[in-house]
Amino acid sequence: MKDKHTYKPCDLIIYGALGDLSRRKLLISLYRLEHAGLIEPETRIIGIDRHEHSQEDFIAIARQNLQEFSSETIEAAVWTRFSARLSYLKIDLTQLDQYQALRTVTDGTSRVMINYFAVSPFLFKNICQGLAKSGVLTSESRMVMEKPIGHDLESCKEINDVVACVFSEEQVFRIDHYLGKETVLNLLALRFANSIFTTNWNHNTIDHIQITVAEEVGIEGRWDYFDQTGQLRDMLQNHLLQILTFIAMEPPADLEAHSIRNEKIKVLKALRPITTENVDDKTVRGQYTSGFIKGQQVPGYLEEEGANLQSRTETFVAIRVDIDNWRWAGVPFYLRTGKRLMGKRTEIVVYFKQLPHNIFKDSFKELPPNKLIIHLQPNEGVEIEMLNKIPGIEEQIKLQKTKLDLSFSDTFKKNRIFGGYEKLVLEAMRGNPTLFLSREEIEQAWTWVDSIQDAWRHYNVSPKDYHAGTWGPIASVALLARDNRGWEE
Ligand code: BG6
């Protein structure tokens, strides 16, 4: 089938062009897309912010960003092409009359207008009203937003309602940058293009699945934001649940956005609620104290700049998730994520069931299960852990654990692996909603997470300490040990 999403010339308008998100992520991603020759030649990038700047200033800031926040070498020819697309407009986003200025840049063009809201959600209402008032929107216009899309179901709904007054659901592109990651997308290929997995992907063959998103970094100067959010809402509500839906969903009928989204929503709806009844058995909260990462001493969460010593916010969370449907009955999913852990590592480990009988007792008293390990980052790739006979004629059959190892960087040497943002910005420009979250999906995820948050609040328990540079609190080991299992280390 021919791809119906095409690259049309766009006006990509970045609200909050001088803010953190734009400077650290967006502009750099756009430069990389330029470098790869992927931006439509007529496309323009218009930065909007409230400070007085000329076009030249903005171009200089964009260049300085690249030098400061990216390892990219700036190539003269690429930069000339890229900078020619950039322009700047001063608008105070709280002043609805000022949005008229957009008319001067967008009027009379047939470019698709993409409104990228790279600002705090409290400005969304103003921007939507300002855009509506200025009359620049068409049915082809799009809006892009990303987390935090609320801090619970209610606030998420409020944001969605505000946006829905001006943009229809088809025009809204909600970003979770994990969905742009090459390896997350590869989960679709792995599961639905390889019969060895499609036929074995259920409770008959799989014992349990672990999803780890471990970070080395701490709070990175965002203490206030993070302290009101916590790791559950900052990482698990979005990135880990997204990975979970890709791992657990039923085969979609095709790759169309609505087909994939519907299957993901079904998974979210089947998540067994965690409530005051079971929260103690199913979840672990942790907070890091000082420790060592790669030989360097790092401060604890409560010693970070701006910290409130009374804070009980979690920087680590581990959860046993049960999915109440036919495919996954009796197969727990263990999710964990934390800041200041031993290393940066995002991976999925699928543990297959043990065989019913062992004829190799000389090698292993108990046969270790096969494992499928999917490395999402870094060192993207897939490994299968299996047992093999050690070659030799002297002895009886002796087994050893070995790995089938598919490293993406070795196998696809010529293909550059882009970051999530590049892919998502490109897809927003193509108008392909497949990798973006629908309203129903995100609200369903909040419904499940709110119940955990409420249960924690009910018991008002402090998070467990763990030293920076470890794999989290001991209680996280106990979470699996209770089920006779252990985390993949
Ligand atoms: C963001 C979180 O969404 O994802 C950050 O707000 C986190 O706290 C980051 O550090 C992790 O992203 P990545 O791509 O580095 O795994």
C-alpha cells in the first residue's frame, strides 16, 4: 500500500523557542534532520518567544545551542541551508492580540502550519486562544505537545479539553519521545514479523517479563519540577507504560495509527488496578542517598541544589504489573526505573518458561530458562540466551549458556540510529499520527497511575533509601524474590 502520509512544506512554529526543550532537543534534532537531507526544501522554522531578538540573534542562539548541547560538528553547507529556514517572532504568549503577528509570516502560504508547544502547559490555553483569535489556523494545521500532559487524570483532561477547543483530535500530536526510539519501533518488527516470536508470545511459553529503565543522571537542576512529579509520573506513567503496551499488545490489523492505538488502549484497560489493598505487595518506592557513580561521589536527592529536606518524593519505583487478559494470564511484568542507578540502561528481558524435565543434570541441576534480551539503549540490539553443548569428544554432553547476539551497530553499520526526537518531529511534519499518543490512551494511563499514587498517599510511607550507584533499594529485590525470581543484573 502506498504511504498516504507525505512531506509537504511546513511552517514549524516553536512556541518557547528560547526555552530548554527547544534549545536542548528540538533545534538540535532539526539540524540533524537537515544534515540527513530529510527536511522538505520549502519548510520554514519560526521561533517564537517573548524576548526582543532579531532574526540574526536567533540564528546565533541556535548555532550556540548546537555547540553547547550536542556533539555534532557543524558543517558549513548544512548550516547555511538550515539557518536560511530560521526566523524569529517576538510574541508574549499571554497577550492574545500579539498572535496577529503570525499573520504576517503565515498568510498566503500553502504550507502546513505545525504549532509546537514547547512551553509549560499553563500557557497552552493562551496559545490556543491566541491562535483562534488570529484566524491563522486551517483544517490542515497541527499542534504538537509533550509531557507533562497533566500530573493526574483530571489535569490531563483539562489540558486536552483546552486544546480540543481549537484543534480536532486528528490535528493533535502528543509526544512520548520513547516512541521515536529505533529500538522501541523495532519491537513491532520483532514481534509481528518473526514467527518464532509470534507463536510463543503468551502465557504458555513466557514465565515473566522485566522492563528496566535505569538512569545514571540525577535531577539535573530540575529539583522543583521533579519533586512535584516523582519517578512514577515522570517516567513510568509514560515511557515504561508505552514500552509495556508495545510488548503486550495483540497484533494490530495493520500499521495504521488507529489500529495500533486501539491495541495499546486494550492493554492499558487490562492492567490490574493497584489500590490500597495490594500496593504494599506490588510496588516499591525509593529515594537515592549519596553514593558513587563511575568512581565519582554524587550527592543524595536531599542534598541536591534547592532540595527540601522533608521531601518524600520517589526517585525510584519498581512495580509488579498484571495484565488481566487471555494472553497474559499469570505472567507478571516487573517494571523498574530510577535516577542515579548503577548505569544507563533501558532493556526488556523476556524469561521463557523452564522445561518440564531436565536430562542434563550433569551440567545444570536446574536448566536455566531461555531469555530474550532487548537492549533499547545504549548498545541497541537483541540477544537470546540459550544453552549449547560445549564442543569436545572426551566427555558426556556438557552444556554452557551462550548468546545469540544481534548488535544493531555491527549489523546495520551504514544506518545511523537517530534519537527519538528526530523521528517524531519528522513524523509530525509528515502528518503521521502512528507514533503519537491519543487522548484516550494517555487518559487511560493516568487512570491506572492515579490509583497507585492515591494508595501511596493513603499510607503516607516514606520511600526506601538506596545509595546512588546501586540498582535501587533492597525492597526492589524482595519484590521479585517473593515470587521466586530475581532482576536481570
Ligand atoms: C524524560 C524525563 O521524559 O526522560 C527525564 O523527564 C528523563 O527525567 C528522560 O531523564 C530520559 O530520557 P532518555 O531518552 O535519556 O532515556
